[in-house]
Amino acid sequence: MADIINIADLLAQRIQALTPADLAELLRRQDDGDIIGVDEAAAELGVHPNSLRRAAVAWGVPHRRMGTEWRFSRKRLREWVRSGKTTPQ
């Protein structure tokens, strides 16, 4: 459990460190190609893919699992970032 909280703290720090320009750029990106894998989602959030996987369930980061594949919607990630839900649920 401590690992999840440490990862969650790291994710919160990275999200809170986004400058207004970074956030604006993230929100401006077009929705074509909306569904992305864990590597691209993690890159957009500035965290390691393993950190995103571990925190996704604990933090309610919107995602879907298809077998062993993790999928994220850019649009839903943006909404999640804007919502400020940066604490474990």
C-alpha cells in the first residue's frame, strides 16, 4: 500500500508541476487518435508507465484494460487533470 501512496504522491507532484502553458498545450491537442496506450499517456503526464499503471486504479485515472493492454482516452485524461482529483480514492 505504501508503494501506491508513494507513486500517487509522485503523480500528484508531476501534475501539479504543470505550468499553465503545459496544461494549455495538453488541452489543445486534437482528439483524433484519442485512444492511446500507457506509454503515450504516461509521457503526456510526465510519469513512468509503471507508475501510471499502479496509480490508475488507486487514483481513479480513467482507463480501460483489454487483456494485458492498458488504454487511455486523451480527452478523459484531460478532464481528469482539470478535475483536480489528485488524491487516492
